[in-house]
Amino acid sequence: MDTNDRQAITGLFEKLAQVARQAPDRDAEAERFIGESIARQPGAPYYMAQTVVVQEHALNAAQSRIEELEAELADARTSPQGGGFLSGLFGGGTAPRRPARGPQPMPQGAPGGFLAGAGQTAMGVAGGMLLANALAGMFGGEAEAAEAPAEAESDLGDAGFEDDSDW
């Protein structure tokens, strides 16, 4: 574990302590169930902490991007919109666009450290959730194959296709 790893974990637990001070009483049944689940999977808190750190980073990056887009929108609304249809081709009519900042880089830990595996853990969790949602969507609803209406079948004969019985 390096300094970045320690800072990420410390920050997470400081936020959890703040939530604990401000939150109402916990649901005893849910807390017991979570404890039993952790007893069956003792490594779960480690992977959950990694996932939370990565998700927090992603939320911060998304918030920064939203703020950029809002600023661009505000600039576009206050910029002069002069010029005609072809003015953009000749350099007129629009304000220069600011380059968009890309996603913020994820803090990296030492090889094999806490943050080094955080991205993989988060991708595994997210990938598992996407797969579960896709499977639920495929198998959750009733899949019924309907026969083509007789009207549609008769329209095929009028479509100009020749009889393909020679095939």
C-alpha cells in the first residue's frame, strides 16, 4: 500500500464516519444480513471499498464534465450569433470552442496495491451488473413468436417475386 492507497482508504472511512454521525438508525435485519454475507465472503469489504473509491472518482469526473458543458452552453447563449449560413466556413459567426477536458485520470497506486486493482474490481462489478440486467431483460418477459398475418403473406405474392420453387 502506498500513500495514494492510504489517502483513498482514509478518505472513504472519514466519509463513512460522517454518514454514521448524521444517519438515522440502521435497519437491524439488513445489518445482520450484510454481516452474514461478509462472513461468507470475508474479502467483500476490500472489494467494496475499491468499488466505492472508483465510483466516487467517476462521479467527480462526471460532475466536472457537467460543469464544463454548462459553461459552454452559457457561453454559447451569450456569444454573438452573427453571420449567415456560410459564415462558419469563413471564420465568422461562432465563438471558438474550448477544448473539452477528458476524463480525469484515476489515481494509481503501487503495482499490486489497493488502487491498482480498483479499476478491475469496479469493471468486474459493473460488467456483472450489466450482464445480469441483459439476462433479466432477455428472460424476464414473455417471448412469444407471432405468426405473420395472412394479409402480409398474401402481399408477398404481389411484390413481384417469381416463384422460387427451382431453388
